[in-house]
Amino acid sequence: MLLLFTSSAAFAQKVQSLKNPAPDGAIISFQMTDGTVIVQGGGESDWWKLTPDNKGSYVNGTWKQLASLPSGYVPYAFASAVLADGRLLIEGGEYNNNQFAFTDLGAIYDPKANTWTKVKPPKGWGFIGDSPSSVLPNGKYLLGRKFDKRMAVLDPKTLKWTEVGDAGKSDRNAEEGWTLMPNGTILTADVSKNPNTELYDPSKQEWTSQGNTPVNLQGPPEVGCIPYGKNKEYCPPGEIGPAILRPDGTVYATGALHQGASTGHTAIYTPGQNGGTGTWAAGPDFPNGDAAGDSFAALLTNGNVLVEGNSGIGYEFNGTTLTAGPAIGGSLMVLPTGQVLVGGFEVYISKGTYSSSWAPTITTSPASVTRGSTYQISGTQFNGLSQANSFGDEFETATNYPLVRITNNSTGHVFYAKTHDHSTMGVATGATTVSTNFDVPKGMETGASSLVVVANGIPSVAVNVTVN
């Protein structure tokens, strides 16, 4: 068993409190494409928006309450995604109105109108609950039904569901997390059939085994069977930790505390060549009996993975070692500044920086723009190298989409131009030319400015732009 652990003494991780913490806490946070952050408040029906200050600081940002969810839908532990058109989608929920419900309700938030609209569930599903999901490279939203192997795709334009094939799936989707890979496939580590792992190819609509993890990432069920619906019963297969795709193409998968184990394990997946079966290796164990079952992880701009242990300690994995840092607590999400928002009260800051090869590059952009107008910008790696954020199963807060940040040369004031209708929602798109559209804010300052595209906290080299 590989066991590598070092102290944080030689590292410079730190946390910094927000000047204005979230008024009602933050269960989960989402990076919107206009640079703001939306969080679900502790009341579960309340939602709040964090806007950075005019220097682009989220630490000094301010909060504003948003519209509440539709009546009757007060979910906790749901599937979710920010879509390519800039809207936020949430689906299902393990709880609704603080009751076990495995609800099949859903809603979509329009930030421009500040409204939530109900979304109908896939036909015949009955229940969604806390299910795995991912936005596919084509922009459609793939959702797994936790109680069996079924999957469905939502078309964001029509809000219509289409059930898709699940051939080859080894077990039900319960408690599993999905990691989007560079070739558009989705990796999961089974919970019910642990330690088996699988890869889903949306184009073929089939799953293939990727072999066993050399260590068990599954934790035992923490509760007994749960009654739901009419004479139905759900028996949890256990939990698992988050899994993150790293810049080198490997996936770092973390585990819950398996029955009889003294500490949580981790594993590293290396994809196979030319679509072949990948390989797994043991990663470093968590120290001091810690684990990461049903916890959060985020990809730092230095390429390390930040994992929140069940003890509340933050750990960084650098590809070899697992290093303990300061205590953190709450959901994790990468900000455009490269900091990680922790809950709604602080940011995590790590030592080191990114390789220039990981950054987006701008190849075509307007030399001048007019406030209130929309423009297209193109280049490479606009979506970053990873979804960058993960949880054990639900609470998907991926940030693999481009943001456009404009800084006025005279004042230094920062403005985000809402992006939408990205040409892809894939990750690690390499040298392929991709594009997005951005709306120049009506109220931004005019004059000579610099513009960057930001993906997962990493900015491109700036280009000059004149704002009229």
C-alpha cells in the first residue's frame, strides 16, 4: 500500500475570511458565467449572489438575495450544473422540505430574469434524489437514476428529456460520482459493485469496465434501509469520495472509510491508449484515520487537488504525496481568481502557479466593443483541463466553461462579460479551436482595456480591447 504523507510546514496554504460572509451560509456554490457566484442558503429555499468588488476581489465582494425556488421544492443534496447558455439547473434532491423524499422535482434559474422555472422529470422515473450527472461536450445534460442503471439526457433548448442506453453497466448508479474525460467519456468508480470501475461512452451509449481499484474506495452504509414513495425501500450501498481529472490526464479518486479499515484510501487512474482500458494505482492514504466520503474536492491552479477530509482538514495531492493544510469546512469551488471558495465564508489560497500550457489562448477577438453588445471570441482550451470541482456523487459544481474578464487600463476596475453558447463543454480540448459569445456590460467603463479568458481560475494572456 502506497502511503505518502507530509506535514504542511513547508507549504504556504492559507485561508482568508470573506469581508462579508454569506448571510445565511452556503450549502453549495456555483460559478455563473457573468463572474458572480450563486449559493444555496442554509434555509435551502433561499439563494444568494456574491458579486466581486470593482477590483475583482471576491473576498471583498457583496451579497444580494435572489428569487426563491418554486413553491414546494426545497431540496437538499441534488444533481446540478451551470449550462452552456449561462443558466443554472438543479434536479431532484435526497431531501425535500427536510424530509427524505428522493424527489423528482427540478428547476432552472435564469440569471437575467432572476427567475426559477420548474423542469419536468424524465418520463416514468418517479424519483431522482441525489443522482450523478454531467454536462456532455455537446452541451446536453446527462443524468443517472440512482435506483437503477437508467440514464436520460436533457436538451437545454427544449427542456425535453430523452432516455439513453446504459448497456454494460455493472451496477445501479447509487452514490456514484461521474468524471468527464478529455475524449468525452465519463469515468465512475462503482459503489455497489466496488472495487470495479467503469467508463461510459455517450456516442455508443454503453459502459465498459476499467478494472478494479487496488484499494477499496467505498465506505459502508451509514444508515439502514430508507422507506420512500409508496411501499418502496432504498438500501444505501455506501459512500465514496470525490474524483478529479488532473492536468496530466490522470484522475485522482478518493475514498470513504471502508468497513474494517483504519483510514480512507485513494487511487489514481491513467486512461488507456487509443480508447483502451485504463489502469489504476494506489494513491496515498489519508493520515490519522481520515477519509473523504461524501466530501468536496477542487483542482487548484497549481495542478494539485484540494480534498476536504471528513475531519475538516484540507489536503493537497500533488500527484505523489498528500499534504495536510489548514482546517476548512464547507463546499469547495474554484473562483476566477484561482482561489477556492470554501462554503460562503472564506477562500483557500495555495502556493504555486500553473503551467502556461494549461492556460486558455485567444486567437480571434474584437479590437473594440460597444457596451450592451454581444461578440464572439475564439481560441484554445477555453473550458480548462478539468471539470475542476467534485463531490462523492451529487452536488456537481463543475466550472469547465470560459469567463471573459475585462480590466480598464486607467482605473484598474474589473468587469466580467457574461459568456454563453460555448462551442463545447468538453475538457482538455487541446489545440482544437473553440469559441464563446460574451455580452459587454452596459454599465462598464469605456476606454482602453485588457481582456482575458479565464477557465478554472487560469487566465489567458491578455489582449487589448477598446470599450466604447
